[in-house]
Amino acid sequence: MRDLTVTYSGGARAVRGVDLAVDAGQKLGIAGESGCGKSTLALALLRLLPAGTKVTGEILLNGEDVLTMKWGRVRAVRWAGASIVFQGAMHSLNAVHRIGDQIAEPILLHGGASPAAAARKAGELLEQVGLPAARASAYPHELSGGQRQRVMIAMALACDPDLVVADEPTTALDVMIQAQILRLIERLVSEQDLGLIMISHDLAVLSDTCDRLAVMYAGRVVEEGPAAEVHRDAHHPYGRALSGAFPRIGDPASRFAPRGLPGDPPDPSALPDGCAFHPRCPVALDSCATRDPEPRESGPGRRAACVLVGPEAATAARPAAEEARNTP
């Protein structure tokens, strides 16, 4: 993604100048509160946004720009080039069709396989995600939530895509099933050398699953770096607040004094001047109300969009940053 911007028909700028990349075999996590542009970013990757939405920049999939593809090519790329696992399987599965038929459908459309061959591959995909092939005859309501999510993953892998986008794939699951699904996704990415973009509001899940992590706020990437490092020691004030909102097991300080932020992300159609985060930022400077910094290097392999990071950070601002870092 290069300078990717998404503006809805009502003028809401949901994504603003995002630059991100994911390689084969790499797992990229995207975190942020609801309304920060994560799902819009996912839908933009395969041009699934509603009519009237303006999208600019580039989305290069194996070097080919998705935004300039003709519709026939877009249809060919969906499933076969990149696929999406949506949040909530029952919103994506057809309640009146057997799951085997639903997995086989993209194989028939994109792979040119015979119905018998497509049915066999559907059974193989179910076994690959830990379900018996015999469950292909089941309807969605006959499966548990975790089983339905496994079916969605099997569908996403049906046409051997290069990229899988998982938009909050475990939000509706209990913690035990969530852990199983995350381990399954990790294993499949490793075995098949896929690129994975996983979207979540939970930094702990992303830091445990992904190689790199990008934190979004008000449509922009405000921090990016190795996932475990960003979760443990975020450089942007928003990244620190997001990380601090999730208590760490074994850490009494975070258990008894969880941190967070008052208020909500700004309305994308009425963004404040300067840094969009400054009205909620505990260490905002006067200049933050007028200056919207671009992401800059904040360490090896890390970027952050804040005036308090990088070699140009004002000396007078450093004590404020350290105070915020140490305040529970």
C-alpha cells in the first residue's frame, strides 16, 4: 500500500496516506480502536468498498495495482490472489447451503475443477483446518462458533491465494477457541508461505501472532515496528495508551491500575487540525494543534508519527514524554 487514501461519499476520510507492506510468509498486524480505519483498509485491498467511495494511491499485489485493474481482473484476483476472513462467520456463510458446497464454489469458479474434484478439495481443506471431511454435509447452524470460523479460513484458502486478510477473526470466540484459531492461522501461514494481514483492537493478540505491527488512529498509521516491541514499549502516546488498556498477566501494576484514554477517536468527516490525536494526548504540545507529523524513524525497524520521537524531537518535550511513559 502506497499513500493509500479512502474517502467515503459523505466526505469522511477513513484512511489517510497509509504506507504498508507485507511479504510472503510475513504476518502484519493492524491495531486500533473502532473507527480508526482498519476494516476500511481491508475492504480497499480488494475493492469491496461501496460505490461512490474515492480511493487514491496504490495497492500493489505481486506488483499489479488493484486500483487500476479492470473488473474482470479484480474478480479473478479475489479468492485466487487474495482472500478475506471476515469477523463473524454467520454474516458470511449462507445458512441454507451446506458448508462443503460453499467451500467448493470458489474452486469451481476460479480453478475450473469438476464438481467431484471441488468436493474432494473442500473435504481436504476442512481436514487442513482441523475438521473432519464428513462435516462438509453440515449446515452452518450445525457447527459451533469456532468450527464456523475454521470453515471461513478453509474458504479463504480454497484457491491458494498469496495473501489472506483476517478482519478480527476471533473477536466473537471464547479465549480457548481463540487461541486454537490463532495457532491454526500461524501454522497455515508458515506451511503455505502466505502473506497475512490480521486486524484487531487487541495488541496482545497481535503481538503474540504477528511479526510486525501497525497502529492506526484516525485513518493514519501512527506507529509501526516489530510486534512484540511495539506492544512492550510503544513510542507513540496512542500506542502506549492502547497497550496499557490490556492488563498483562503477572504484572500487578497493570492489573490493579489499567490505563486507557477518555473520549473516542474523531469523526473522520470532522478531523481536528494538526495531529488528530492531540485532543486526547496526555503529552500534547502547543505545536501539536497545528502540526501533523509524518511517520519518522524512531528506532531500528520502527516508525512513529509524533513530534516527541526521532532525532528532531524538541529537547524541552522529552521530560513530558518520560513523565507520560512512567505514569500508570
